[in-house]
Amino acid sequence: MSGCPHPVKVGATCIHYMDLNISSSFISVKNIGNRGRAWGSFAMEWIYKKKVGVMIASNLGRPGGACCQETHRGKFEFHSHPDIKTQEESVLTFIHRIVLQRGGGRSSTNFLETQLNWMTQMFGMDTPRGDQGDFIAYDKLKRHSFNVRSSCDPDDYDREIGSEIDVVDASNKNQINKIYISFIAGPNACPPSDGVWNARLAKSSNRLKGFDTMFRTISTPAINSYRVFRDMIITALVSSLHKMLSLGYEYAIMASPSSGIYAGHHQERIQKEYNIVCIEALEQAYTMLPQRFREVIVPTYYKPAVRSYC
């Protein structure tokens, strides 16, 4: 399997490809000035102008990643990361800048911060204590939890959580658009013995701090089986697509969870077929609901011969 995007149109849905090797196509603060350019921030145009569902590749233990921090008094605090390369923080930093503010002055409220604060309380992991409970991820909305390290059930990755927010076009303050941000988490197949974890621990002031949610979300079944790893990704993608469809969204921007560091030794293989995985997830979501998307942006690691199939 070459992994190159095949000419495809899923039913009446138009498929657009986002080349993940071209940084100008990313949803990021840096690309605000690239709007409208060839192979530029196509997805960002949708965020400004279409009622679109935006899928965000998140962390099982902490939705929002490094953007979600706590003050020394335990209060939620949003940290911008405009220069970071990770999908989650890059997208959130951009959206945080264009969210419609409520109120004014010190009473001004950024709705994205409000939603992230709520999400981190409902969806994640408890503070590590040095026992098996450190590997338990919870979803309080579904009243479901599981041991991430040992679970081989892809259904545990049916863990979508999100919210609708209003955003404002920076070039036209009167143009307000509603989008849905959808957090999902794929499996972490980076082995515990991988050098990346030793490097993270070495940077920590103590070992407990280094025992973060990235390390705690490692899945042994995902490491041992590409099929299980792939099925977990598809389950996560379907959960987001299903939610967007159920809310009546006709446009969707798909993310690529578990295709970078979390892919471990599966990285080359999953990147070769990621666009195919996304199409499979879309087709699976279509078997569950009568609603259909008009257009979907699908990530790919291989430059497509044609950008869109409509």
C-alpha cells in the first residue's frame, strides 16, 4: 500500500486533503497571514467562515495539553503556545485568539477557557500516586474509566468531548462564526523504554513530575499489535465524526491522532495509510446516522495529486 491519496468521494461528501508535510497548511497562529494562498491555511478559512466541526487530537489524561495549566492556587489558566508544533496546542492557541469575548475589561470571559476548564475536570487522569491507579483514565460524563496501560478494547477510545463556540474573523470584527471543537484521544504506542521518556524524566525536577500523562497513557496492546492500534484510532475518529453529524454540522476538519510520537514503531506504517484510515472512519460513521457532511478535510502525509475530490 503506497499510502498516496486515492481518488475518492464518499457518497455525496467532497473530500479535501491537507498535506501534513507542508507547515503552511496547519491551523496555527503563524499561518494567519497565509489565508487564501495556494496550499495555505485552507482549514483556517473554514474556521473563519463555515459552521465547521474541528477535531482536536488530544491527550487521554489532559484535554488541552500544555495549554491547560493550574496556578499555584489550583485555578485553571490558559497558556498560549504559538510556536509549538504539536496539533493540539497549535490549534487551541489559534482558536483562543479569535474566540468571541463576552463582557469587557477584567470581567471579559474567553469561552474557550471556560470550556477547557470544565473539560479537564470531566475527562482525564488523577494526580499520580505511584500505583496502578496512575494508569486509569476517566470520562465522568459516561461514568466510564479504564486502565490505559492494559486495555485492548478499542471501544475505550470512544471518548469524544467538545463544545460549540463563537469565533470572530480578525479582518472583519462583524463576521462571527460558530464552530464545534471536538477533543478525541488516540492510543499512545510509544514504548516505555523509548529514549524519549528518559529525556523527559531528565528534564524534570523530580521523578513524580516526569511521570506525566504522556507517559501514563502508554498502551501495551497498541504497542504489540498494529491492528489494535489502528482500530483504536478509528474508534476515536468515528466518535468525533458521529458527534458532529448528530449536531447537524455539514463541514468537518479531521485531525491525525497517534501519527507522530504516539505512533512509536507504527509511525511509518500509519502515516502511509492515514488518509485511508480517515476515509474508513468516515464511512463507518455514515453507517450510524442518516446525516452526511457536505465537505471534509482529511489529513495526509503524502502530497495528493489533486487537492480535492468532489
